Amino acid sequence: MRSGGSGGAGDGEAVSGEADGRRGGDGAAPGERTPGSGTGAASLPCARLTARQAIAAVADTYSEAAVPDGPGTASGASSAPDGPLGWQGYDDARARARERTGEDESVVTALATIGGRETVVLSFEFRYLGGSLGERTGDRLEAAYTHARGHGLPVVSLIATGGSRMQEGMRALTQLQRVARQSALNRAAGLPQLAVLRDPTTGGGWATLGAAADVILALPGAQVGFAGSRVRPPDADPSAYTAEGQLAAGQIDAVVPPDRLRATLQLWLQLLGEPRELGASTREPAPPPEALGPPELPETGWGAVVRARASGRPRAEAYLHAYFDDREEISGDRCGGVDPGIRCGFGRRQGRTIAFAAQCGTATRPAGFRTAARLVRLADRLGIPVLTLVDTPGAANDAAAERAGAGAAIADTFAALATARVPVTSLLIGEGGSGGALALAAPDRLWATPDSYFSVIAPELAAAILKRDATQIHETADQLRIRPQDLLDLGVIRGIVPPA
């Protein structure tokens, strides 16, 4: 019996799910568990784990959550013979799935501790009709999200699904709306959501639980995409439907090897999982980092430019390494783009979580601005203060950047910082090139290092616009008053940070 479909995954994954199921599962009974208790989970590739083994592979301990009363929706239609559509053989298929997996649905919901953090975990059993979503799956997911909201807990989804269950037709497809609503409610409550994409993650499971998560991790080689293998165009590039392809396209944050997944989730939950008071105006801002370059201030405007452009000057990586005890990064703008010239994520400093968005000295591309805006809004929703490191000659202005929406991306970054309820601290660590730099600068909390400058326009371009020759560039730099001490006199920055 085939399942899946929904215009996303197709039925091929469900067929392979039944085939995989014949290898057998742990058949473990519900109850308190510890990793490896009779499952051998720690030694198995995570993409092949059962739902319970997947939980045990990342959790310290877990107990299965209570299953909601009543089959399916309030109508009870899924308890009718062969389901709401009367799909011949559906009851038999579910019976075979129960016998094969020991589960009575395609998802197991649990209360778990991961790295000491209490968490709600949703784990899909792909061998149960391809991990497809039906009405009873929706019941369990809704109950799990509701429990997380009621107790202020993060949600971790361990996804392996082929899509919506076509034996339940539109009743199954509408479960995506239920899941989307629950995810949005938890988002509004300031509760983090993390997703782990196992193999495969396709159809509605990817388009709701997966793609809507705050942090999206994937296992190497996992099939990830809205279209499953049997419904995508025959000439489609197969690499686009992999975890690695989605990472390159800015759709997920990281591909994590199975042996690092548990530690990675633990760190993410330490960074994001602490309950916080949302919108607290008294929340302490992140302190600006100490300067890592020379302490002397530049004598001239052009001298400031030369020092900021020096190849050996400390860049974002050096500042992040010195500032944080540990950190994890997000990647991509969720719109098809990645900018390697910007680093965004969350770090731990003296036991406190601080979000960061750091330019790396290159021209910032639209994807970089959108990633930074995503970071600021996520930190704001979770009540986490933000640090930005400003260092760019300016926004990328090539034709590709214009086609990618440079203006809109910069505008969105300005808006994200302007409307943030959490405090944003900014440090100018190198070049401050016009609006591309200003977009990441906090309006009222900007500092500068001695080896930096900030200018409305590069001195060379200003001279060209004013029809001055090359001998007048240095004079133009002085006129622009771009040195750190000039910026302090003009009231643009709060101060010049001392060296470490």
C-alpha cells in the first residue's frame, strides 16, 4: 500500500518505507528510556533509525507523551472503515504498519531532556506508511505543540516523512494547516523550534515542520525538498533535493554528521532554550568587544582608510573567537541565497546568550542582509540581545545584486534593527562603507575601534563625483571626517573601544 502524495513527496518514499520496515524495528514499549537501552542507537546511522531510536540518539532521557483521546478529528472520520475516504485496504495497510513497527501512528511525541534542557520532541517513524501525515498524526502534533506552549518548552522535530497520506485525501492535507498554526503560536510565544531533517524529508513535512523551524539541521545525504523523487520533473537536478543542495541554496543552517548531532543539539538548546521575558526593555545590552588592533588613532582621514583596508587587520572571526566561549551559526536567507561574507548566529559569553551578525570585510550581498535581518528578528522574538560587527566597503552593487533585490534587502535590515525590542550593540571594526555598513549599525549604540572608519561614501568615489583628480583623494578623506575621533565628535558613535 502506498502513501504520501500531496503534490509534494509522491508515493515513492512510502513504498521504500514499507520495504525498510521489513528489516524490523525495536518494538520498544513506551516509558522512560536512556540512550542505547536495547536499541543500539548510538552506533546506527541516524538516517536509518526508527522514531524511538532517533530520540534516544539525541536525548539524555525521554518518556513518551500522552496520546490525545479520540481518533482523528472531532468527526472521528479516520476511525471509519478504511478511513474517511473508504480507501480499500487502508485498514489492512495500517495493521501491517503496526505489526512491522510496533507503532500505531507515523509520529512519536515525547518529553525529553537534551543536554539537561527539557524539550518536546517529535520523531517520525518512516516505516509507518512513509512517515506520512494523517488526521491522527495531526492530533499528536497539535497536542505536543500545545504542551510545549503550556510549559514554555522548545520543540525539536526529528523528521522523516514522505508527505501527506493520500488514503485520507484532503483530510490529511489539511493537517498541514493545523501544524502551521501550532508552529506559529509557539513562535509568537517566544519558544524556539529546531528541526533535524532525516532521510527523506519531503512534501508537507518539509514545508511545515522543517522549513518553518528557527534552526534547521540536516543529516548528510538526506533527501530534502518539497517534491519527492517520483513527482519531480524528470530532468530536475537531483542535487537540488539533497541536504547539501539545500544548504548551498540558503534553505537550511547546517549539515551535521550523525556523531555530532547530539552535541550540536545540546549546544543549540543551551543557547536558545532558556526561558526569557519577551520585550524586556531593561534587558542588559551586549557589551562591545575590546579592540584587537593597534591602539593609536589615525592622524588623517586617508590614514584611517589605509589601516582599515590593511590585509592583516583583525577581522570578524578574530573578534568572534575572542568574544564568545562557544557559538553556533545559522546560514542562508531562506530565499535561495548565502553570503559567505557575513557570519550570523548565537554565542555564549560568561554564561549568557548573545546573538551576532558580523560582516567579514567584503561587499555585503542581498543574501547577507536578509540573513542578518533573519538573525535579528529571531533574537528579538526569543528575547536575546544582539551584537553586530560592522566591516564592509559597502553593499554589493553588481547587476546580480540588483536582480537579487539589494535595495529591498538593505531596507529590511534597517527595519529589523529599528524595530528590535531587545538591545542591539554595534562595533565598527574596519571599513564602514555607506548604507551597506549603516544597515547593520545600531542607531544609538555604536562604538568604533581605533583602526576603523565610517563614511557616507568612499573617498575615491567622492573625489570622482566632485570631479577631483587622484591627488585630491587624501584631502577629500579629511573633509569627510571619517576617523574614529571625528565620528565621536560628530556624535555618530558612543565611544572608541580600548584594546584588549
